[in-house]
Amino acid sequence: MQAIEKIVTGTANALAVAGLSVLLILATFTLSDGLLRALANYPLDIVREIGDLVAANCGACCLPIVLLHSNNITLRAFDKILPAKGVRAIDVFAGVVTEIVMIAMAWEFYLHGVKTMRAGDVTWRLNLPTAPFWFVVDAVLWVAVAVQAFVLVRDIIGSRPEWSSESAL
């Protein structure tokens, strides 16, 4: 289990670092676009052209780390009422629901990528096909599905570590 945990943690960390690094680059280009637009009347059209697609990929890249560290919304109303096994059962149920939602999201993004590819959708100026961007989002979502499956198994066997709010990366 420790070897799998190292792989899952490394993958989630690498995706988060990659996604946030690209997001930082996008932010730099967005700032440059605004400055060039205001000062020199010379906008960087590529920022508006692929910015949303890049941001979608960056956002998806952060999902596995959020799932791994269980930084999603958690209700702890039953902690004081139920015994530890009851709370764990609720956590497992929530993990199953999260896994189902993640599978549905990954499947829908796959279908969206296929639809976009078949339609031949391209960006408005550079004519870049948009389907590859959506297939990357989909691939990252399938990684998130695998991470959530790992978290679910960890919850079922009762070996979830207590993450602090400082341990996101």
C-alpha cells in the first residue's frame, strides 16, 4: 500500500505543480495582454483564444491533489454523535458518491472531446483544434478517478492519514 501511495501522491503532486505552473504562465500572458492592449493598442490575441482551454486544463490538474488530501467539503456534524465506525461509514459513503461523480465527469468530458473532434472545432484565429485540450482534461479526470479510488480503499481499510491544512502540496 505504501508503494501505491507514493505513486498516487507523486502523480497528484506533479499534476498540481504542472497545472499551477501553467496557470502562472497564463496569468503572466494575461497581464501582458492587458498592458499591451492599454499602452500600445497591441493585444495578444492568443491569450483570449486559448486562455479558457488552458485554464480548464490547469483546473483539472489540481483535482487529484484535492481528492488525495480530502480538501473537498466535509461535514462533521456526526463526529460527536456517532462512534468512529459510524463516522467512517459516512466517509466511505461520501467517497463512493465522489467516485461516481468523478467517473461521470470523466466520461462526459470524453464525450465532449469526441464531439468536439468530430465537429472539427478549432480556435478562431490560429485554427488550433480544441479537442486535444479536452482530451487532456479528460485524461487528468481519469487520473482523479484513480486517485479517488485509492482514497476510497484507504477509507475502507481505515488507514486515512490526518492531513493538516498546510499539507496540500
